[in-house]
Amino acid sequence: MPGRIRVGISSWTEPTLIKAGTFYPPDATTAEDRLRFYATKFPIVEVDSTFYAIPNPKTAQLWVERTPKDFVFDAKAYALLTQHPTPAARLPKDLREKLGDSKANLYFKDLAPKDKESVWDRFREGLQPLQDAGKLGAVVFQFPKWFLPNPASYRFMEDLREWLPDFAIAIEFRQVAWMKEERRERVFQFLKGHGFTYVAVDEPQGFSSSVPPVIAVTAPLAMVRFHGRNQETWEKKGISTAEKFRYLYDRPELKAWVPNLRKMAADATEVHAVMNNCYSDYAVRNAADLSELLA
């Protein structure tokens, strides 16, 4: 029996989605109202806020309580844990005070061993209520384009299992070097060996780092993230995240993915198709379109 395909969006709290005024009803004025309403329309959502700050366990518990029993959350890994630069202001207060103002941006390698351990522990504890409730799909590690296929990168990924021993882990590369034809099979074998989900992507092509839309199932959970195809904004500096992903798929573009998603479902227990074209109501419109096409 094929696995279930869940379709949803990244970030139900996206300001431009709320501002559009076309998805949430007028009386959905709080974060609680919006999550409860969203969960009546889609069976999954990706938490974007966990990329910017370590989640609070109390908040995660509220997410559990405000959604149906079979609702699922994927959560993006904290930026610091994916080798992205992280503003000191986004660190936990005690750690921020300890480190002082020596750097505007910090990388994980800048932290002392005990501080690294503390960040991992807090991140894991922040998501534990979702895990305990059976509502955590996967933690999505979106690595930057400078995360290259070398021994240090493989070691870093191997360590993820040590820090998150019981959580499903999904890996998204933003660097085409991982998916070169002569290398991709070795990469998939590595991911399979560690039980990591390979995150297939639909993203703008034509850039030196562009990852092609390669389909692979490397764990019981399979995943596709749709970033849109806006070449003009993909690597543009000085624009908002919403502007970067400003792209509305047409139905033929989404329809072309239906056989791929069904093929993935044949080999997986579950498939998550997440719309990350988070500008205005584009993501919810396309998630509804894709759900309809799959039905």
C-alpha cells in the first residue's frame, strides 16, 4: 500500500499571508486562531520560526493542543545548527551575555564545546512536546550553498544522529555539487545508511548552486520542498524572504509533480510536499491546487 502524501505550507504565520486577507477568516486574529483554522485545511505545516530562534517547549505544547491528533509539524533546524551565520541577538539570553559583543554574527564553530552542547540540548527540548505527541514529522536541516561535499560536512551530518537520536532528520542541500551525477548515488547511500530523508527540491535553475529536481527516497519519510521558480529574486540581495520566494505555480507545473510524488509514495511510508513559496497567499493556493491534483 502506498504511503500517505501530505501537502501543506511553510509558516502559517507568514506576515504577507496574513496581510493578504484571503485565507484566514476575519475572526482569526490570534496565532491560536490561525493555527486551528489552518489545521482544518491541511494535514501538515512546516515551522519556519525554529530556524530563527530556539523553540520554547511551552509553545510547542500549545501547538500540540491546538491541532488534530493526526496533524504533523516539520520543523526547520535552528540556523546555528545548519552552519548559517546567526546574529548574536538570536541566541538564548544567557549565552548571548556570556559571549558578549565580540561578533555581530556567530557560526556554530565559534562556540565552545559546552556551549555547542547547550544549544543542541535546548533545541531538542524545545521540540520534545511535538515528538512526545507523535506530531513531529522531521527536523529539516537546510544547509547553505557553501556546505560542500567534503569529509568535514559528512562528519557534521553523522553527528546529527548523536544530538537528535530519536527524531526523524531531513537533509536539504542548497549546493548542486551534492547532486552531480557522478556523486549523487553515494550521497543517497550515505543518507540511507543514517536513516536521513533526502529533501527533493523544486527551485530556480540556471545558477551555479542550483540543485536539480532529483527524486529519491532514502528513509521511510520522503519530502519535497517547493521554493518557486523566480530566477529574478533567487539570489537577489537586500530583499525579504517572502520576496525571494515570490512565485505562484500554475497547475500544469504542479501536475508534472503528481507522478513523482506518487512514485515516492510507492517507496515511502509518508511523503511531505511543502510549499515554501511563502509570498502572500501563493503557498496556500498552490497547496490546495496540488492536493486537488493528487485527489
